[in-house]
Amino acid sequence: MKFQFFFVFIFLNFLFSCGQSTLGGQGTLPPNHILWDELVRAHVRASGEVDYRGFIREKDKLESYLEQLSKNAPDRNSWTEAEQLAYWINAYNAFTVKLIVDNYPVESIRNLGPKLKIPLIKDVWHYEFFEINGEPSSLDEIEHSILRKEFEEPRIHFAINCASVSCPPLYNRAFVPEKLEEQLEFVTRRFINDPDRNKISRDKVEISSIFSWFKGDFTKKGTLIDFLNQYSQIPISRNARVSHLDYDWSLNE
């Protein structure tokens, strides 16, 4: 069953990442992300656990922030790369929280969204439950057609959160252009050195399935070990044995 899920995941990843997204705006200005910063500071622990009931109590503020995002899609011709990246990372995280808030309580994000005609898969990531610049959109489009397709930035995998225990923890700050490099470095180092999500020693590493699903993103400039060694507190041998941990899709609360 694990192999079947992995095969379908890779197939969907290829199918839906072809082509550049049509999402985007013209003449828009980057939002300041203050509302999202206030929300995650209040309702996300430093360790990443999310108080979804707290988000529910402040749902009006969350909706106001999401409306700002929906009406101010990045202008690829005038926004800086950092402004665009911060926007899309925050959008992915904020709309993910909205999905959970709108359906709470729920045991797993995978229980949400319409079903595809593929066994074992509930297609929550392709569920178009929000709009960007008037266009229906999904979490998959943000992740695969924009963040992974348009930016050479593997660290986005540690910045976006899929509301699950094994995901990189939701950052309890808004990503902002002026601090983006520092923030991406922080979430990447935090995740790779988190013993609950990656078990690293010199000659053996048991790492998140993220490094298997998106291996190509991490190996464009070297091996996977090369990438890990940029951030790991424990130096890893180039000949270290690599395996991947099971993924826990339980809600991250």
C-alpha cells in the first residue's frame, strides 16, 4: 500500500506541475502580512503545534488577511522575487489553516476535499476552495506550479506546512521579503536537525519522506547528502546509508 501511494503521488506531482501557473496580478502592491503575523504569533507554538480553536475565534481576522491575498496577486513584472516568495509561502500556509478551520474538528487534512477516481487518494491538494485574482485555485497549484516551478528554492519545502505532524512545523511568524533569507535558513536548519522528523548520524540517516518525494529539488547542485550537510549539526559521511521515515498525517495540533 505504501508503494501504491508513493507511485500515485509521483504521478500526480508530475501531472500537475507541468506549465506555469496563470495566477498573478497586474499593478498590484505586496501586502504587509501583518494580520498573518499577529495570528501565527498568537496561535502557533514555537515548536509548530497549532491552536486551531484560536484561529476559529479570530476567523474574521483570518478572512480579512485571505481577502488581501486574493485581491493582491503578485505582479511578476514589478514585485521582487522575495516579495513574490513571501506572498506565496504565506498564502499556502494561511489557506491551509482556513481549510482546517472551515472543517474543524478533523483528524487529518487528507480526510478533506473531493475524491479523485484513483484508489487510496483523497485529492485535498487539488481542491479549488479559494480564489487568487478571481481565479479558482488550489494548494497544489501554489506549491507545484508556482513555488517549485518558478523559483529555484528548495527551502520552500520547510516553509510551507500541510497541517500534519510530520510536516515541517508551521512557522509562528509571517514570512516577509526583508527577512526572507534569514527565515528560510532558520526553518530549514530547524527541520533538518529536528530529531522527531529526521534521525541523523555520521554513517546513517533516517530522514523525512519529503526528501524522497522531492529529491530532484534537493539534488540540482549536488547529492542529497551534500544538501543535508549544509544544515546538519552532525556531519554526514558521503557514503552514509539513507532511509526514509513513515509520514504521520495526523493533524498538527
